[in-house]
Amino acid sequence: MAADPEDLKHFAGLLKAGSGFVLTRETVHLVEGRLAPLARREGYGTVDALLAALRKGADARLKDAAVGAMASTETFFFRDLAVFERLRDHVLPALAQARPGGRVRAWSAGCATGQEAWSLAIAGEEAAANGAKLSLEVTGTDLSRACLEKAEAGLYTQFEVQRGLPARLLVRWFDKVDEMWRVSSRLRGDVRFRRVNLVEDFAGPQRFDLILCRNVLDGFDAETRATVLRRLAGRLADDGVLVLGAGESPRELGQTFAALPNARGVFVKLSAARKAA
């Protein structure tokens, strides 16, 4: 890629404003690979031509598509298996026990093409099969409209289901459709998807008992990261659980969370009463 430096600088500004993602020397190489499909689809010969069009004042739809295309799509089923085992065996049953009717609301923030949200729904079904009185509702959100379309379709290639999905769960929760695998209708009532931009104000009346925001925050600068973490904490129940990437922590929020033992990246929110004690 030999983009005009001013075109690239302009796009970096669009990206930061629209998604919080900071383009650095270490990440600038991602531009070519992630924007190339969009450039072809929109009739631009190269990514350089697309970047030039964005700088000249492309319409809002193209800007939105370009920012969305830069969102990370690296995901797979049951990524960090130990986390999902912890959720299935301990976290979800404990949350259910503390709630009327065992109703637990979970949010997969930055869900990409949906594998995390569907994995969480499967973990909930497995927990219920193991005796937990659990009714799990999962909301998956992402910035990318293209990712959300795939997540909602629940249709995955053989390669995608082989990444992390045990064979017994594949045959139980997916239906074979030609050369693809589709999420079973038995799971679909547990999961819904919608678009949410984490750098915008996503305050709302609904609070979640469990929030997963894994491997998303590391692309933000310190200020944006802290802001997003505060907003996530505001949407989490007082005894709720926050799951980040294995190497991430909500350190910016001080004593708001405590790490669960033997579960990297899993934190429980401390209620005002517990923090004051």
C-alpha cells in the first residue's frame, strides 16, 4: 500500500472518532487487508483510491462501512476454553441462584461474527443441563454491520466450527446445511444481536448480570478505554461479573472490581455496601 500520508492521516482520525481504534505503526498494516474487500465491493481499484475518496468527502454510508471494516473479526468458538468452563460451572449457576426465576442477562460486547455469543448461549444450556436453575438471555453487539449480519445468520464454515467447538457440541447445537453449519433453532431464542458503538454513550435502563468485552479494549487509547470501562460498569448489576481478555484488567476503575481466583480476566463487581465495609 502506497497511500498518500494525508489520506491515511485523515482515515486514522475517522477511525479514532468512529470506533476508538488507534492506528499506530504496529497496526497500520491492517488497513490494506481489512479495507480491500470494501474497496472492491464499492468499485474502487485499490485501497489507496478508497482512502482518497474518504478524504475528499465520501458519504456517511461509506465512512461507516470503512470504520466498521477495521473492527477486529478475529474470534472463534469457546475462545479461552477455561473461561467458558468457569462461566458454565460456577459463574452462571451462582448468578442464577441469586435472581428470581434464575433469569440471567448477559452481554457479549464486541461480538464480531457471533461465535462468542453463541458459545455463551451453549454454556448456559450446558449449565442448565447440569442442574442449574438458569434462564439465560444473551445480547451480542458489534460496530460492524457486516459482522452482525453473519452473527444473526448463525451460519459458519467447516473451518470456523472446527476452531474451538467440540464435536459433541457441534452435532447437538448445529444443523448441517450443504457445506456449512447453522446454529440450531433451539438456541436462537436465547440470543439476539444489535449494533452498538462502544465509543458512543450506550447508557440505558437495562442492566446486565454478565458482560463479556474480551480483546476489544486493547485497541483504544487510555482515555477511551477508561471511558468505555466506566460505561460498562454502569450497565452491570451490583454483583455482576465482567469478563475481559486474559491479559486485560479494569485497573482504571480502582476498587470497583475484584478478580475471581483461578480465572484470568474474570472480575466481580463490588457493590457500594461491600466496598464501604
